[in-house]
Amino acid sequence: NAGVMQNPRHLVRRRGQEARLRCSPMKGHSHVYWYRQLPEEGLKFMVYLQKENIIDESGMPKERFSAEFPKEGPSILRIQQVVRGDSAAYFCASSPVRGQVSEQFFGPGTRLTVL
Amino acid sequence: AQRVTQPEKLLSVFKGAPVELKCNYSYSGSPELFWYVQYSRQRLQLLLRHISRESIKGFTADLNKGETSFHLKKPFAQEEDSAMYYCAPAGGGADGLTFGKGTHLIIQP
């Protein structure tokens, strides 16, 4: 089991461009979480998805950010019209079951730099 | 609002000395509590969870509901314990974890 995969590992965008971050959960996991880590901060929860459904997006900014987890393929975190403040490390995690007692398995992260 | 505080950004102790990494939380309800660890050039991974009452790599964590704390302890630190440690409550109505800012633990030889 290769673990949670994220790509790209590093992404550079200019202000106003779109950023697409991909996450392939561990085999057998149907629950995906996205987190953002700003410099000198802890990871902040953004969104929780199951296949084809957004379950909890309480941590997502209201504008420009969206997430999906289609029936086939990886989960995608999409940031439209990026701004410098979007520069951060974005982590994806997956778990085999829902629940606040379930271990989450983390990917290596995607470091987004907005010029 | 859910909050978790790890007051020490950096903690340096000598090998063989006891270690305590502090974590205080402010949460509605009764959150489940985790400690995650990130070793150099590795992914964030679960160290231990309160519900399991386990000891992993010699570490234990006791939940004190009165003080709303979940401090991580180890009686004798080893050099391989050097890492970033994150306290992470779950619950409070949201499905994700809430991470503290982390404590960088350095074990000196």
C-alpha cells in the first residue's frame, strides 16, 4: 500500500491563476480530509469528503475554494484566482471509516507558492 | 470555538531526561484526543490516541478533564524522539481534527 499520494509536491502559481491539488487516498479508504498549514501555524481543517459527497466544509473559505471527490479518480482541491495569502502547505488525509476516533493517514503535502 | 494550545514552540532536553509536552484544549462536548508526530522528512503520523489508553514508543498521555489538558509524557527521552509533535482534538461538531501549532522536541545527546 503506497499510502496517501499527493501531487504535485510543489506548485508555483502567479496571482490570479488557478491551482489544482490532487489527493489519492489509501486503498480501501473512502474518507478524505483536506488541511491547510500556514507558516508558523498548525494544520487547519478545511473539508471532509466521501465519494461524490462533501460532508463537512466548515473550514473552507467561502470564495475561490472548492473540493471534490469523484466516484473515480483522486480528490481535487481547487483554488481559483489565487492570492499571495493562499501560499501554504496543503495536506490530505484519508481514513477507512468516518468518525472522530479513526486514525487519519496523511499524505506528504503540496506546497503552494503564489508569486 | 474549538481551540488547542501547545505553549512550547521548542523543547530541548538531554537524552535520558523526562519529557512532557503540554496540550490544553477548549472544546464543546467531549472531544476525542490524539497526538500526531512528524519525524524529519517523514509524513505526519498518529502517535497515540486517548481512547486506546496505549503507550507508544514509551509515550503516554493522560486526559485531565478538569484542567482540559492532554499532556504527552515520556520518562526517559531518546535521540530518535526528536520530532514535531502536534496535539489534535477531534469532535466539537466538525469532522476534522484541530491541530495545535506543534512543539519541536529536540533530544540532545
